[in-house]
Amino acid sequence: MAIIPNKNPMPSQAPEVRAHNFKEVALGYDEQTAINEANRCLNCKNQPCVSGCPVNIHIPEFIAQVKQGNFEEAYRIISQTSSLPAVCGRVCPQESQCESKCTVGIRFEPVGIGRLERFVADYHNEHSTAKPEAPASNGHRVAIVGSGPSGLTCAGDLAKKGYKVTIYEALHTAGGVLVYGIPEFRLPKAIVAKEVDTLKALGVDVETNVVIGKTLTIDELFEDGFEAVFVGSGAGLPRFMNIPGEAYKGVYSANEFLTRSNLMKAYKDDPVTPIMKGGKVAVVGGGNVAMDAARTALRLGAEKVYIVYRRSMEELPARKEEVEHAQEEGIDFRLLNNPVEILGYNNPDDPRDPKNGFVTGIRCIRMELGEPDASGRRRPVEVPGSEFVLDVDTVIMAIGTSPNPLIKNTTKGLDVNSHGGIIVNEDGLTSREAVYAGGDAVTGAATVISAMGAGKLAARSIDEFLSKKN
């Protein structure tokens, strides 16, 4: 049978509709479309796609079950190695991982592996009422710091082996970056809650509003009887450009902006925590977080949203799909531009003036690309005399994050690198015995699936370590 050259299209909300609501953009495959897409898979014996997956999902095997309409069996196969299939099917950069290795992709578009994973997970969540049973306890206790993708994955893998696992989450809702960072229109929070509930059914305890390093220290966790600790606290410390005007009202880090919207529900008419609504917005940066912030600002009622990025479209680090969605929704990309100053309104004669200290614009300079830098991308160079001002009311900095230093500062003997990332060996072990780490707390901001891979590695290492104590 001849292979269909292109992926089966993903049904989506129309851009002019979705730009004004927080409902999920992509609507998902139906059963027949999923089967049609699965039939594009060659079921290669050497399975190159699996090598591109950080958690090594048995991709050809689950797709083979989709071909036969055995969707629950497909889910069982995915769940052997992935604790968050409904999440990964939505937010993983499959185009640079599993799908980049797909044999079909040599001549045509690769198989829509992520779309099929999403379909299988959604089918299971909609049709299955069975809950996983907690295995018999092996008598060991492990603490997990952070309930993001690395922590949830580590917890799930250990719980399946009989470990008594407790997750400590600093915020009031479990899920980490999955709930505070990724908008509802990309990842509905009900899906994250469902994945967390699955872990709870396996016997995992989740303690929210506990800041490790403040409420409890890692040393105190060991004193409480935990035999190993996994640190998956993420990278929640925002970076700024250190340019004039960053202290003006109306300047946000993307972290704060998205947390206020996603977790604190600031988009409501009577929010507990306020957020920008309306006006003109500049988002500085070109990654997925910048796309999320820009598209969120649009949905909050902004009349105009700019992406200001110092390189060209070819160097834009965001996923192609997210960039295309942003363009379809009317986001204005101001590429090869870099901010040099944030402008604001001040009236020293009237300190009661409500406009005092508010953003009125952002001064930028045009850039051109020079020689490649250490990352291999061409270095942006300023074009003298090319400054101009964008008239905006809000500026959102989406130029990256670093690990919060709290755990490092309250844990003796924990080595970190120059960027604040916890240093680990090839097994995920830190410089402290029985303390493991992974995800953004080690690497800085990266992908959900890479964090999951680190969580799996640490779970395997913790199991090997504690098994020797029996």
C-alpha cells in the first residue's frame, strides 16, 4: 500500500475564534483519523524513532495497536515507559526528537507520533474507569522535591516498584511548569490533574504549599526517615536584560505573567491577583515561553502583541507549530531587533498620578547577523543609528530562567555550576549521598520530555541504590 505523503491534518479552532478564548487550540484526531495516520508507519525493525525519545516509548508497538483499533492496548504500551502520555502528546517537540528519526520522514512528512500518543491517552482518559492499583510496599521511602515533569516521572516509576513516595510542591497545585507555565490553550489543566490522580492511585502522596529549603530542608527530610531525595525543583528564577526601565510598572517576567494567568486565574473579571488586560504588548524572546506569553496576552484582550527577537526566523528556538499558530492569530514578529531601554511616564510634581512609573514604550535597535557564536548560531550585531521606539503599555521578558538558589543555599555539600544548576553524575546523583536531581534544576530551562527522561534515570538509580540496602 502506498504511503500517504503528508500527515493527517490536526483539526483546530479557527485562528479568529481561538485568539479570544483559552480553550485548547488543537482538537485531536478521531478514531478513524488516528487509524489512518497509524497506517503510515512502516513498523521498522530497527525502530529509529525510539532512539529519539528521551523516555524510550515503544513507538512502533503502540502504533501497531492503533492500526488494529486496540487503543487501550496502545495506552498500556505507552504507559510502560511514560507517566504523562496525555501531556507529552501535546507539548513535546516531536519534530526534533522521535519524528526526526522516522524513516517515512526521509521522503515524506514523518508519522504524526505525537498526535497518535495524544489520541491514545485521550481515548483512555475518556473511556477507561479503571484505576491503577498500588503495588505492595517494599519498605523504602523516597522524597521528591517539585511536582513538575521530572518529579512526577520519578515518583511514578518508583511507586510502581513499591516505594513509598512523597512529593513536596511549593505552590498550591501539583504539576509544576505544566500548570503554572504552559497555557490552557496548549495543555488543559484537567489533563495534568488526571495524570497526578493516576500517581496518587499508585500510592504517591502529594504535599502542596511546602517550600523545600524554607518549610523543610533536605537534611530534615532525611531526619524524617526518607532514604533518598530527588530534586526536581525546576528553573523558576527569571532572567532580565538589565536595561534601563525594567523596574517600571507593566514589566513582567514571563514566569510571573504566565503564573498569574495559568495558576492564579488572573484573566477572570474579578481576579485575586491582577494582570495586564488590553493595550499594546511587547514580548522579548523567541522561545516557546515567549510564544505562550504573547498568545496569552492576546487572549487577555491586548489590541496588539509584538514578539521582539534579536535574531531571524531561521534562528527562532520556538517550535515551528507554536510560531505558526502565533502568526495565524495575528502576533507581529519584530525580528532582528533588540531592546535597549524601556520607556515610562513619570510626573515628579504629582506623586499621586496613577500613570507614574508605567511603561509607555520600548526603545529597540536593529540587528544584523554576523559570524556564528559558540552555539553555532550567527551572532546578532547592532546596526548603528537604527534605534526606534515601539509604543507599548506592557513588556514581558521571556529570555530564560535559572534554577532557584534556595535549595543550594540551604543544603550543605550540594555542588552547583556557574549557572546555578545542580551538578550530577551520569546516574543523576549529586555531590550529596542519596540526593539525586534532574530536569531544569540541573540543565536550566529545557523541554518537558527531557525532564521526564532525567526523572526516569534518577528513579532507576535510586532503585539500584536502595535495593543494595535490603
